[in-house]
Amino acid sequence: MAKALPPKSLSPEARSILSSQISRRAVFAGVGAAAGVTALASCGSGSSDAASTVRWANWTLYLDVDEAGTSYPTLQAFEEQFGITAVYTEDINDNDEFFGKVQGQLKLGEDIGYDIITPTDWMAGRFIRLGYTQKFDKANIPNAKNLLPTLASPSFDPNRDNSLTYQSIMAGLGWNTTVNPKGLKAIDDLWTPANKGKIIVLSEMRDTIGVILLSQGVDITTVTEDQFMNAVDFLQGKINDGWIRGVKGNEYKEDLISGDATAVIAWAGDLFQLSNENEGKFDFAIPESGGTISGDNFLIPSTATAEGKKNAETLINYYYDPAIAAEVAAYVNYVTPVMGAQEEMEKIDPVLAKSEYIFPTEKTMSRLNVFKALTPTEESTWTEAFQKAAGN
Amino acid sequence: MVKTGISRPGTPYLLLLPGVAFLFTFFLWPIANLAQTSTQTPIAGGDTGEYEQSLRWQNYIDAFLENKEQFGRSFLYAAIATLAALAIAYPLAYAIAFKAGKMKNVLLVLVVAPFFTSFLLRTIAWKQILGEQGFVVPVLRDLHIISPATTLTSSAFAVVAGMTYNFLPFMTLPIYASIDRIDPRTLEASGDLYANGITTFRKVTLPLSMPGVVAGTLLTFIPAAGDYVNAAILGSPQTKMIGNVIESRFFKVVDYPTAAALSFTLMAAILILVTVYIRKAGTEELV
């Protein structure tokens, strides 16, 4: 682009001011043009464009990544194998937040920009209930047969017509081994003077209250409102008495590392990573009374095009291949829902193949429970009670 | 006479247009929406987050009564943080304006420097400063100021300290601007009239710097009362503020009407407090 320079007769300062103005205007024009193009592109993005792509919104740090942190080996292999371009984004940070973000468009039937999303069980249930998902064409996902039998018929999707587990998450007790040398076997082991004011529980209601309910001998697959509120009162009491310092999400990891927290109701995968990085300073166990298990689920939003849906099914099928599932599990350290992945893991990392965190044994599995599906009314009153206990 | 564009009668309105359009789109329109949401009720048999308009003004009373505690805490913490910021900022601004000499600009840059990093990062940094691995806790424990079992994070102290720090520049800069404008001859005149240092400060410097103090306290108190980041990162369940409740109602409970009613109540409460304050302080101080 030719740019008219200010006349030489001007002082250097004046010239620089003038030329900076010109370039600024040019920049603005450029921005305007770029914005116009983007707007046009987004108007015109129809089915033809989606033919060769699949757009996946996932949680952060939830897929194997190379050391530079720039590419995802299993996803790259998928692209090469099937000739489908995968647009992978870590756009899910929180179930509620994500729901708030896409709900409006789903309601209006406008493209939300993803062909696959991976919300947690209860939120997946909400998506399915509201008709925001599409039924799988099971012929495109033959590997679905590898789904662990325990996960085959959850209450929110009994036939797995709309959802398949991506990873499962166990919740139980985690602790600092120096402060708690004997370990924690039950909720009551938390209340020792050394842990006073240094306990953190998960902000995920179903996990925290679930673990408490189980310790009270309540079956969380059929929990009643009275039983639930009773557990919330118990939590409230422990907060008021200064035992519990926080109700938090993933941030509890930093507090454990810094020593501000010494015992937690937490997710197994996190404690596994922490323990690895800090030479056994931390440990995790499912309490004797039982722990919770939940899953994040592949869903195809109602707004995905036919091509997008087919590509999404191809991708889901790919991640249900035991060898691929093992590769992902070796990185994310969560419970893999794919049968046969353990044998495949033997080839990658024999130590991980024996990990209770990734491949819980039958015995551990029998102590894990899934929180029951809540009705919309229960969901709001129960969440409100839990949030109130957390000070909100 | 050459007719210039400025003399056209429509020009001032034309110049106002961008500002008005901006305020309409990003302030009036959302506020109207919020007002509309605040009186809604859940649709019978509807799903999570589905509400309909039924002009239920009781929402406001319920929302306030259920969260009195957090409202009270918000104003208390904001007031303490404002006073603490004032106590730190006034001497600082005074020193920069009168005593810094050549260092004036450097010091001003240092006051603003924290703004170069993100608000969140600054708050998280406080978590480390006050944490078990920081230097504050061991020192205080060695001096027997706090007991070995006491932690400083997840406490009201941490929340107020975080707010004081985060809003300090908002207090310092207006006070500095006011003090810097004081004509040194007024101070000399005060001395000539046999006023000692303290009297000069009380009778001359302080009154002349009041516009800065009023502006600074407002700029600190208003955002501090609505803040939720400090309480979320540095606090515990017992130190939650009204901003935390609004966030949780909006995103977690998906109770939009209560969240909206709380936001309006907070706005109204701040507006009333600020009006009373400005009346007391005298509006001319702000000009």
C-alpha cells in the first residue's frame, strides 16, 4: 500500500505525528475490513463448510497434549486417518457457565459453534431433557460396545441414545500425608485438630454432599430431600465451627501444595497428579462408606449439521478404541470408560495400568455411587441450599 | 463571515451521539432487562432457568431478607477497606506531591504500576503472600502475634487486605491531584499567621485536599462494596459478600430473578449511601 509521506519541510516531530495519524487511520480501516469479512463469513457458514470439520468443546487439560502444548497427538492421528479437520477448544470451564453461554442459541436453533460437547452427567441430563441433543446413529459408533457395563444405563439416558462417557471422575478423600500419617478412611477422620480450619470440600454439590450422605448411610441413588438437607446442615455445621475453610473447584490443589489445606473432599485424578509431582506428599482414598463417580459425556448438540453429526460420531467412535482411550488416560489420569484400555495401557505404561485411579478394580467400583438425577425443582432448591451453606 | 461546522445547532447533539448510543446499548438496555427479570417467577413445570413475568415485587424483599448478612458484610468490609486505603493513601499522596522532588513521576508510575498486571493475578498473589509458604505467617507466629494454628488466608482480614490493596490507586491518585494543586503560598501564608505545622495541615492542607478525599473514597467504596473477587479468592464461606451471592444465584442456582433483585438492591443501597455522603461532605467538594 502506498502511503503519502508528509512534506519534508515540516519539523521531524510534526512529520512523525502526521505519519502516525495516517497509519492509525489505515489500521482502523484494516480492522473494519477484517471485521466485515468475519461477519460475512459467519453469516455464510452453512453445511457445505462443515462437511470436513468437527468442532469439539472440551474441559481444560482434558486431552493428551504434546510437550510444547500445541498439538494433541491422538486428535492429530484422527485427522490424518479420517481426513476430517478437528477444531478443538477448551471452552468448558464450568457446567453452569457453559450452559448459560449456549442456551440462548440452542433455544433459537442457531449454530452454537460445536459438533461435540462434553458436559457432566447431570448437565448432560439437562441438555437431553431440553431436547438440545441429537440421537446417535449407533451404526457409526460400533466401538460403543466397549463402554464399561456399570456406565451403560444411567438414569439421565438409560439407553445411551444421546450420550457416551468421555472420562469418569471419582470423588473421595484426599490428604497431606505428613499431617495425616495414618491416612483417612472415613469422613470422621477429617475432624482432627491438625486439620482444623484446613479442610476444603468440592464446590461440585453432588460430590461433596454425595460423600457426606454415603457416610451417613444414605443411598445417593434414591436420596430424599430430607436426607439431602440433613447432609447440607451437617456441612453447614462444620463450616460454622471453623473446620472447613473453603468450598472450591480445582483451586484446592494450590492450597494443598502451599499447606493452607491439609485434607480435602476431592477428585482422584487431581490427587494422583499432585502425588506424582510432590513425591508422595499426598494420597487419596475412597472412604469406606463409599465415594461418588460421575462422568463427562460426549453429546452432539441439536444445532450440529448432518455432516457435523456424522463427523462427531466418527470421532466418538475413534475415542472408544481401547488403544486410543489408553493414550488419553495416560495423560489425563481419570477413570477411562473404555473396556480393553487397561490391556492397551500395559503396552504404554505398566505402572499406570495398575493404577486404581484410572482402572478401578471391581471392588473399588462397587464402592462408587452415582448421584441420582434431580428434577428441575429439586435441582434449584437443592443447589440453593448447598450454595447457602457455602456462604453464597 | 466564514460559517464553521461548530455553529450549526445540531452539532452538540451529533457529538453526543456515540456516547449516548454506547450508554443506551451497554447500560440502559441491560438495566431495563435486569429490571424486567427481577420480578419474574419460575414457570410452573418449567425447566431450570425458565422464568415468566409476573411482577412479583416480593422478590426484592425475599432476596434482601435472605441475604442481609452478606449485604451488611459487603458494606462493612468496603468501609474498612476504604478507611485503610485512606490512611495509607493520604500520607503517600502528600509525600509525592510535596516531598518527592525529582522522584515525583517515578513514584506516580509506581502507584499505577500494579494496574499493568491483571486484577486476578494481583489477588492470587496475595493468597501466596498470606499463605503458609509466605513470609508473613511465620514471622507473625514467631512474634506470637498469631497462634500456630491460625492461618491468614480464608479470613476476613485477607479479604479486607486484598480490597485495600486492589483499590489503593483509586484513592491515591485523586488525593494526589488535589494536594498537588495546592498553592504553596497558602501554606506560607498560614505560617506567616503563626500557625504551626499541625494547624496549617488542619486548617489549610486538609480542607483544600477534600475534593480528592471525597472522590477517592467514592472511587474506592463503590467498587469495593460490589466486589466479589477478593472474597472468592481470599475468603472463606463465612466472609462471602453480596457479589458472591449474585454470582452464585446467577450461574449456579440459575435463579435469575433473585440475582437481578439483589443487583438492584445493591445499586440502590450504594446510591443512597453515596448521596448521604456527598450531602454531608458538600457537593462543591467534588468540583
